[in-house]
Amino acid sequence: MKQSIRAKRLLKQNQRLGQGSKLNLVALMDIFTILVFFLMVNQSDVQILQSNKNLSLPKSIAEQLPTEQVMMTITADGIVLQGKQVWQGDWQQSPEVWQDSLAAALNTELAYLASQAGPLTEKQQLTGRSLTILGDAAVPYALLRRLISVSAANGYRDLSLAVEHYSSAMDSGSGGAG
């Protein structure tokens, strides 16, 4: 049977389109290689501190990144040192209520951590052991001062206060920090 011109054209088109399309993997592999290198280079730029969702860190424009060290977290429920609850109570009461029990509990745990860390290096003998304090922006200065003095008495004199970093350029457009 003789086919019409239209039928021949449709048959050719179906044969041509029926072939599987070829995927160019070279370009795709190049893109993934670049992506992998980008992620490897930039992975060390971010440091995440363990944080509590109920904790609102103070804001700062400080550029220095924190280092790996002993972490003290001040929550509304109490004090957490290296993930262990060392003191539980309401620090929002008058200082006479919590000062002595807090100092005793913190002394015990800091002494234990210092004994586990081993002897001080030469640099640590000059500056003391490192400690980072993560405290809510609402933490009273009296509590912070007491924690710092107890820490210093136990050899933790190289203290850092964890803050949430924000750019000062962001504030220039919004009228400054309030």
C-alpha cells in the first residue's frame, strides 16, 4: 500500500523523536565538582555553638570567632556546664538566696572538669583555662560577675561571652540599634 506524503513525514518524525535523548554528563560532573569544592572550602567559616531555644544571646559586632572550650549556659532554670545541669534554681530572686549554693555547685563541677583536663600548659598557666559563657541578654550583671569570680578562682580565667553576631552595616540603614 502506498503511503501519503503526510504519513511518510509522520513516520520519519516518530522514528527521529523515538530515539532516546543523550544527556551530556561532562557538564553536569563539572558543576558538581565545583559545588563540592565550594562546600569544602566554606565549611570551616561557620561555627555553631550549642544553644537553647529559650536563650536569647546579646548582639555584638565582634569579629573574633569562639574556640572549642568548656561551655557554661545560663538558663532561666539554672546553670548548665558542658551539658550537665550543675545548679537549678531561680537566679531572678535576690542574690542572697542563690549565691552560696551556686558557688558551691559551680566550684565542685569546675574542679572536676579541671582535674579531667590534666595539667595546664605554659600558655594556660599565664592566661588560665578557657571558658565560654552563654547567657541570655536578660541575665543580671550580679550573677554574671559572681560566675566570673567563681570561674577565675578555679583557674578558668580565659573567659569569653557568647554573643549573636550582627553587622553594623545592617543597622546604618535601619536607623541604628535601639
